[in-house]
Amino acid sequence: MLTKMKLALGMSALLAAGAGGLALANGGGGGWEGGKQKMLEKYDTNKDGQLDANEKAVMKADFKAKRQAKKAEMLAKFDTNKDGQLDETERAAMRQAKQAERFAKLDANGDGVISRDEFAAARPMRGHHHRHHRGGGFGGSGEVK
């Protein structure tokens, strides 16, 4: 079970980092069809309803540039020893900051507790990446009521 969880988390990380890039490109939300439509609007320059090799190359270059910019941002913020890499301690600090940020987004009233109403209200924000979460619980601080 733990191996499956690690695999699922790894795959989610790859998708979030831009292997698919849809969340960044479509502003999050809208599902696959909404994201696909926005991708076509942005990259289908000949308006034939599909992406040819050149259009896909432009899209991939955009995604790569976004990933590199995000990596540079994370290095600037969390690379405390300035060696150009995140060691385990720096990665842990980055994960903790991201968890706190996600929790703060869910905790709409700022009371340190995620109510059922706050959790339900956040459902559209979560998109399709969290749809099949099993095992319950939250990784961050605070509690779910």
C-alpha cells in the first residue's frame, strides 16, 4: 500500500510539475475538456482543431520555460546554502511551506481548522488531481472537523 501511495504521489508531482502542464495553462479548474479547449485556443495557430508537431513544440517550450522559472523561484526562496540545489533539509522546508500554503487556502476563516463547509467549498479548487485520494487525513497542520 505504501509503495502504491509513493507511486501515486510521484506521478502527481510529475503532472503538477508540468509533464502535462494543464493546471498552469488553463488557470486550474475546468477539467480536462476545459483545459484541452484552452490549450487549443492558445496553441492551435492554424485553427484546425488539433495541435500539429510545430504547435506542440511551442507548447512544450512554454511548459519548459514555466518549469525552469518555477525551479529558479524555488531555488531563490529555499536554497539557503546557495549551492544551486535543494538538499533534503531545504526540500523539507519547501514541502512544509507548500503544505502551509495549501492549508491556509482551505482554511477560509483562518481559525486553524478545516470545517466540512470549507473543505466542500474548496472542491472546485482541488481539480482532478485529488479526486481518488484514499487513506483520509491531512498532511498539514490543523485538523478537519
